[in-house]
Amino acid sequence: MIKQASKEDYNELVEFCEQAIRAIHNFITEEDIIYYRRKIPNDFFPNVRLWKYTVDNEICGFIGLSDMVEMLFVKPSYFRKGIGGRLLDFAVKHERMRRLDVNEQNTGALRFYLSKGFKVVDRSETDSDGKPYPLLHLSL
């Protein structure tokens, strides 16, 4: 079930966001993981519309939206169970999302977004914080 997340969900979302980053983003340094762990609940979450995917009242994934998909994370124990696809489909169909960015080194996520019809339209050398993690800009 997809429903809007609240501030009360932040701690849980940050916790499994870090788990997912550690599981998939092996290119991010430990120092930057700590940096993002602090930044996500204070700077990112308040500036997006957060939607969570729950199974039996357990949050399994979430998506953050502004004028684009800002973030999409699935709890590692729920990887490859279709939750990311359901969240992205929700964002595209109900929130009219047509753009997103993905770390260039995150080839699994890139393949996922390409399989959903997104195309690479541009590239940036750094992420939005100026960190050395190139971003691919995708659009439907």
C-alpha cells in the first residue's frame, strides 16, 4: 500500500536509506554516508513529498518527489520484489513525474530506470552537493 509518509517516519526511512546505500552504493565513501545520513532528514525530506510503501504496517520503500523524482529507496530485505517499480509507477501515473537523476556508478538503478522507459538526456560531473558522484539526468 502506498500512502503519504510523515515526519514520524523519518527515523525509520533514514535507517533503511543508509542500509540501501551501503548495499548498492559501494562507490560512496564512509565519510559521505555519514554526511548524507545527517542531511537527508534535515534538508531533503522537508523539501519533498514523501510516499511510503508498506506491507503489514512495515515500511518497505519510499519515494521523494518535488518537480521530479528526488529519491527512491527500498529496504534491502525487500529488494527485487517489485516495490521500487510500484513506487515509480505511482510517481509517474499519479504525480506526473517525468524526470529523475541517478548516480552514474549505480548501474543497477540505471538499468531499472531505463527498463521503465526513462532515457538519459544529460550528465553532471558531480551530485547536487558538489560531491564527486556523477549524475545522469533521465526523462520519460
